[in-house]
Amino acid sequence: MVVKICKDYDAMSRVAANIFAAQIITKPGSVLGFATGSTPEGTYKELVKMYKEGLISFKGVTSFNLDEYVGITRSNDQSYYYFMHHHLFDHVDINESNVNIPNTGGNLQDECMDYERRIKAAGGIDLQIVGIGNNGHIGFNEPCDNFVENTNVVELQQRTIEANARFFDSIEDVPTKAVTMGIGTIMRAKKVVLVASGEGKADIIRDIVKGKITPMAPASVLRFHNDVTVIVDRAAASML
Ligand code: F6R
């Protein structure tokens, strides 16, 4: 695990975007794994800028998102489908038929199996970006007794619901379930970039970089991966 400490959020976003740009330039047909949440917004902004400057193209890219809520439609502005189009896909030349976000509108178990099948058929994920929850979750893999292997349906923990309530009119509107790639799905990505920003993430960053590797702090598993870059700003690194 390589840890890069950047001076602030914008610098963190540029470093993460540069890793994606290098990936796309060296392999235009890359399979990219995306995350939602506040943290990668700056990274996506940088990627859109690079695209508009003619530095990168998403024409050959296939994408897989980490997760999606259950119980809201894709057209809801809080869906991760909406988020990805709003922050990235609508502004670059990615082919919509190559965009994969868990479809939570039908049979969830079938979708979980099919999502794994689609990732495999695409040749696996070359580069995956993840944010981290205050409780150490990656995707929506919440702290629990074991590392879950594949894409699965999860009940969100109260802490996650509270953290995500800032995006909704009221806490009652926050979905309580999601479909998420499993820890195994994330670990099978060839490269992983974890981004974290702000003081609020400092203790969990310390735990996953220096603490025990345990499914109770799911992101700690990334220390077993052979190509992980943790990109943090100074505030998130303040307890290292
Ligand atoms: C989102 C996701 C979540 C977030 C995490 C951090 O697709 O998988 O794990 O990355 O909850 O969210 P922010 O960046 O909003 O602090």
C-alpha cells in the first residue's frame, strides 16, 4: 500500500485523476471502476477537464460502478446512476452501452450474479477508485464478521444512513439497502486508488493504514492487495 499525502482536496483530486489518465492513455480499452460520494467529485472534474483539452478519450472505456441504492429509480437525482452521468459520463465521450451501474430495479440476486459475470466478461477491472466511509466501508461493504466475496445486497448501517442524509431532504428518505460489489470484487481489480479528504476521515485512515486488518474495518483488506495507492489530503493524513 502506497500512501500519498497531498496538500489539499484539489491536489488529491489531481493525483487521482492523473492515475486514471495514465491508465486510459496506456490502455484506451481500459475497464474502469468508479465510485460516487463527495470525495471523487474533484477527480471526475479533473478528468472532464483533461477530456475537454483533448488529452484523454473514454471512447474505448468500459465502466463499472461500485454500488447503487435499492428503492430509488435511476432518474432520482440521488441515484448513483444520476450522479455518474451528472459528474462524468454526460461530459465525456464514453459509450453509454459500456456503462455499468448495478440495476436495482428488478431481481436483486440475479443482478448481483449478472454484475459479476459482466465484469468477468469485460476482462476484469483494470483500475478501481474507492472512497471510504467513516466506518471503513468501501463500496457499501459495511463492517461485519467476514469479507464478502462477490456483488451482494446489503442493509446500510445507521452510521452510513446518517452520513448520507446530507444529500437527502430528510433522513427518512435515505435508502436503507444497496447493491454493492463485494470485497472480493474490489480486490480482484488490478489497481486500486483510495481517496479520502478532511479531518473526519483521519481516524479511519489511521486505522486502515496502521491498524489491524479486519472485516470490522473493511478497507483494511486493501493492505493485502499488491497495487493500492491511498491518496489523502493533509487533514485526512493528520493521524498517521
Ligand atoms: C460510493 C461508495 C461509498 C463512498 C463512501 C465515502 O459509491 O461506495 O463507499 O465512497 O461512503 O463517501 P464520501 O466520499 O461522500 O465521504
